[in-house]
Amino acid sequence: MAVVSWKEILLLSGLVVGCYWNSLSCGFVFDDVSAILDNKDLRPSTPIHNLFLNDFWGTPMAEVTGVVGRAELLSSIFLLAAFLAYTKSTGPDHSIVWPPIALTVVLVAAATLCKEQGITVVGVCCVYEIFIAQGFTLPMLVDTIWQVLQGKDGFPYAVLQTLLKLIVLVISTLLLVIIRVQVIQSQLPVFTRFDNPAAVSTTPTRQLTFNYLLPVNAWLLLNPSELCCDWTMGTIPLVESLVDLRNLATLVFYIFLGLLAYHSLRYRHGSAKTVIMALSLIVLPFIPASNLFFPVGFVVAERVLYVPSMGFCVLVAHGFKMISHKGQLKKISWLMIGLLLTTYTVKTFHRNWDWESEYTLFTSALKVNKNNAKLWNNVGHALENQNNYAKALRYFLQATRVQPDDIGAHMNVGRTYKNLNKSKEAEEAYLVAKSLMPQVIPGKKYATRVAPNHLNVYINLANLIRANDSRLEEADQLYRQAISMRPDFKQAYISRGELLLKMNKLTEARDAYLRALELDRTNADLWYNLAIVYIEMKDPSEALKNFNHALELNPRHKLALFNSALLMQESGEPKFWPEANRRFLTYVEEEPDDANGYFNLGMLAMDANENAAAERWMRKAIGLQAGFRSALFNLALLYSQSKREVDALPVLDELLHHHPEHIKGLILKGDILMNHKKDTRGAKACFERILRMDPTNVQGKHNLCVVYFEERDLPRAERCLEETLDLAPNEEYVRRHLSIVRSKMAAMSAAGRPLSSATTEGVGDEKNERKSSTESVRGVGVDQSKSLDNSQSDKRTKGKSTKDIKDIEKKRAAALKRLEEIERILSGD
């Protein structure tokens, strides 16, 4: 092996850094999103052994596996390491050195785990052993084998040594292949005609196209001027005839390759050995991607040329070496190699900017190839992620024109129309996509392959039409059709469960989610959805269990945190409050700008009589959401309960500014005005305002009657209570209060006192009556429990909050006690 000086290492390192430093500012694009950002295998909670069960994308290898499922660069590193280790396996006396061979086997396994083409390094090692280490040429090898077969001579010792080493490598390779086959359950990858059109073509189109792809890849190595991130679909038209001029490129390629092979295999000099190793690095690692043994999921892929490019660079360097040793060409050769390196450096630097974002990547690809619908779709996706739906739609529509039978393109059009609130156009696009799916043939049963993501057309169409309540059954039929085509279609069960919940078919919704959980018990969202179903089924304990399952899988699941804490809070059980508080605190860490989290922390603090904390949380919620109805009312209520009625008034004014129709706020304000501001006129305005909005409001009507009583207008108070009794004939307290007023009127008439005007007599009694009347406003007019207004605190997707029966009974008993006090005060004059 050549010795590399530290100067050469620094020069090479500097050149590489100079070429690629600008790529550090690029984001995650293309396959990075699936392979890195969305890959569950990269999360800390995923067991290490999953890395050996799942492919590069985090998908179980027994399900959707392709030959592109490993990192080419990492595989290349292990491939080179394995080859270098093997070159140390021959001792000075031509004996076998076993440790390097054992290391080679381990490194081959590592290369194969990174990418399947890593196993081809075994072939490279075989070529090295036979033609470099042992010095055979092809004629010599054939002659040796022929002599042995004729029995004229036994195997030379060197040949036996070589065979032994190669047998170890081959057996190791076979074991790796067997393990790999077992992992994928003896199934080859399945690709659609959009991935590799030639793979599903007939003879001779398939063979002619596959052979033409070889010179295409060779040209990318020789002249990488037009690079494209995706070469699938219609990128390269099929070669359908022998008279196609592109067959000449195939012929030239084979002639040139044959001449190189002939030169390298026939002679023993150094040049031949260099060429044979270069060819082995070019040809052997490319074989898995060549479609020779099995179809692959692409037409051309630049990534599979990483290792072949090493062999190509060896050829270029070898050619430069030969030319530079010729005196008359030495200067020209150095000029040419300098120009080549400069050109490729600038090209690499410029190409790096194409990978800055998905939009720049796919628009650069469209400059090379406009016949690939996938590229038009991907530009549309990039614009869609920027919420630029109008422009994205133009790209999606172009994709349907380039490839009219591309189901995914029509689905993209439908989704974009939906985002643009054009439901009619969206449904038409989805129906076109659905018409391209395999159709049900009445009376006939048949099997066909469908791309899993194409089944989403049923889900998307159903999600669109279920917005219309009259089409819920039609949407359910679409979900069931998707499930019938793929019984393990998890998303179909999830979406159907949501629909059944909307249709109030709770048992069926529960069964749909349970079936989805059979397919994926590690999905926190499924446990969360099931919890929502149990809330609708009035089973809070089971709902809490499922919320807890979701949080075990994802401790930062925001909706599960919020709703489970809310459920604990509403249970009325103080033992749940600390955990509910912890979950709300975790929730606001995740959603610091959501006022609902702070509001519910305030509600919990009020439950625990922690008034200072409650005030702080309520103020935080109001600061984040101006006019937060529930927070404003409950903060005012907190001030009122804490004997800070004066502080409550500006809060109530803010509440009524944003929500003039807030009846409970008007009642509380009237109560404070009567009790603490002695402002009967202001209180009267509050209650009259309530009755203008709702003439049948019993609380407002009754409290207005109390104002009349406070104003000593007993006849009007009597008429008011009669009207209130007509509104609520079953309310016994109204009847009793009316009886008290009438008794008072009779007593005053008997004493000769006026019924509708205040006098200077009985000042002490008047003050006592004022106190008793205002207390009646507070006692009857407003129920000072925090459950009066929490309409904005519930973030559940379905269902309303539950109330504990014991808590209701306590409030009812307290209300009855207040009524008794009111009656005693009113009748005390």
C-alpha cells in the first residue's frame, strides 16, 4: 500500500473542507426528513435492538424494505476498512494471517448493515487475492485450473492458501446473505412502476433499458454537470427498440469496458494490476443496483456511485500518472489535472447550495429533468410547507399533466384545494385519484398490489365529506373500504374512530381504536383518542387509565397532559390535585403561550385555597389572552370571596367590555354594587340589562325584585315576584319571598305607613333591611363556586367536563342554607 505523508493528508483535508464547508448551513431535506427527523429509532426511548430490526427509515424490515435502506457513505467507510484489513492477511512468507481476515469479516458485516452493497467488498477482496496478491493473469488462472482438472498436477501450495482464505470469505458472505433474507422474511422488495418503469416492462424493452442505464451512470461519473436528486418515473424514457440510437451508447460502453478488462486480466505489469482493482471497485459494488439480479426502486441513483467513483478516481489518477511521465505531455497533464480539480471543486461548492432547502433542491432538479412528476410534486410539497398553497397548486397540477395516472399527484391537488377552502374542487381531485385505484369487480375476487400511501385517498376523501353531517355514512363507507383493502391500515381505524365518535356510536368507536392498538400499542395518540371515547361513555376512571398509557409512551404528550389533569381536577378528589398541578405545569412548559394551561392552574389553586397563586395564574392567563372570559370571571369571583370586592369591579368591567352578554358577570357585579358600593342604581342597571337579553332569566328577575325591595317600593317588588313566580312556578323560595313581602305590606298598611316611599322613621330597621336585601342578592343571585364559568378551559376534542355528584350535593346544600338565611332576614322587620 502507498505511504501517505502528513502534507498530503493536510492538503486533501483542506480541499475537502473547502469544497463542503458551505453545506453546514443547509437544512434537513428530501430523505433526511424521514430518515432523521421522523425516525423513531433515533429517539432516546427506542430500544437499541430496534436498530437491527428496522431499516434506515425506522420501518420494520419485514414490511415496505428497499435496497436504498442504508447510508452509502458509512457503508463505503466500512467497505474500504474491510478491504484494507484484508490486504494485511498475507504474511512475509506468504502464510495466512488470520486476525486481519477475522477483522475483515466483522467489517464486511458492518458495511452490509449500513447498506446492502457493502457485501460486494468480498468480491473486491477475491479479485485482489487472485490477481494482485497471487499475481495470476486470466490465462494463467485458466491454465492452472485446466491442469488440475486433467490431473496432470496437484494444487500448488499458494493456490491452496488462496482457496482457504476465499472459502472463509465466501462462507461468511453466505451467512450474511442468509441472515439478511431471514430478516426480510424471504421477500424481495416491491416497487411500483413509477419507481422503476423498466422493471415492469416487457422484453426487450426491459433488457435494453437496463443496459442503457449503465452508460448513463458512467457518463455521470465522467461528466457530473447535470445532477438530479431523483431519477425515478419518466426521467429516462424507456428504450423500446433495437433501432433506438441510445443503444449505440450501450455498445460503446461495453466495448470500452471490455478493452479495459482485457488489458488488466491478460498482463501482469503494475498498470494492469491498477486497472483491475479500479474496475473491481467500479463494477462489483454497482451490481446490486444494476437490476441484473432483482429490480431496484429507482432508475438512476447518484448515491450508488459513491464506491464506484473510487475506482473511477483510481483510473483517472493512473491515467494522469502515465501521461505526466511523458516529457512532452508533462506540463499539459499538470495543467489539465489542475483545471479538472478546480472545475470539480467549484461545481461541488455550487452544488452544495442546491441542498440548502427542499425548495432549492427540487427546483434545481427540475432544471435537469422536467419529465419527472415526482419532482413537480416535491416542489409543491416544499411550497405547501411554507403555506404557499396557491403556488404549490400550480406544481401539483403540472405533476398531473406530466403523469396523468399518478395517484399521489391527484391526491396532492385535492389536499391543496382543501387548504384553499375549495371543497368542491378538492372532492373532484380525490375522486379522480380514487378512480385510478384498483376497482372492485362484482362477483370476482382478485389480488393486486397497492402503494400504502395511495390508500390515503379514501381517508382524505372521507375526511373531506364528513364535514357535511348528511354524508357521515358515506364517509364511514370509505373508511371501511380502505380497511377491507388493507386490514392492518392503522390510520383508517383511527379516522373511523373519530367519525364514529362524531356519530355518537361510542361502542364502535372504542372497538375501532382497540383494533388500531392491536396494530400499534406504542402510539400515544391512540391511547389518547381511546381516553376521549371513555369520557364520552361517562367512564372517567377508564379514561384516566388510557391518558396515563399515552403519557407513559410520551411524557410530553400535550393533549394527554392537559385533559388528564383536567379530568383529575374535575373529579373533586383532593388526592388527585398535586398530580393534576404537575401535569398542568408540564403542559405550560410545552405550550407557554396557551392561556388555558395557566387558567386551570389558577382553578386548582382556588380549590386548594391558595389565593395568591390563583391570582398569579389567572393574571398570567389574561395577559396571554385578552378578554379571556373564564379567567376574568373567576378572578373577579376570587376577589369577591377574598373580601376584595373593590378589586373585583375593574375585572368585571373588563369582562363585560369583552363579553357584554355575560349574565353571571352582571349578577356578580350587581351583588358587589349592592353590598359594598351601596349603589342600588348601578345594581338595578345590571339586572335590567340581564332581563333585556333574557326576559326569562329567573336569577336576574328575582334580584331585580330585591332591588325594588331595597328601594322600599313594596308594590313593585310584589308584582316583580309574582312575575318571577310565573317564570319559575316550582321555585319554592320565590313563593316564600313573595309571601314575606305581602306580609310586610299588610303590616305597614295596618300601621298606616306608605308602601312605596322611604321615611325618616325606623332608620335602624331600614339599614337592617338594606343589609338583608343585599345579602339576598349575593346568596340567591350568584352561586360563588368556580364552576360558574369554565367554558374556555376544556380543550378536549370531544365531550364536556364531568362533575362529581358529591360536589353538586354540597353546593345544593349550601344554596339551601343561604335561602334559609335570606328568609330569616327578610321576615325579621
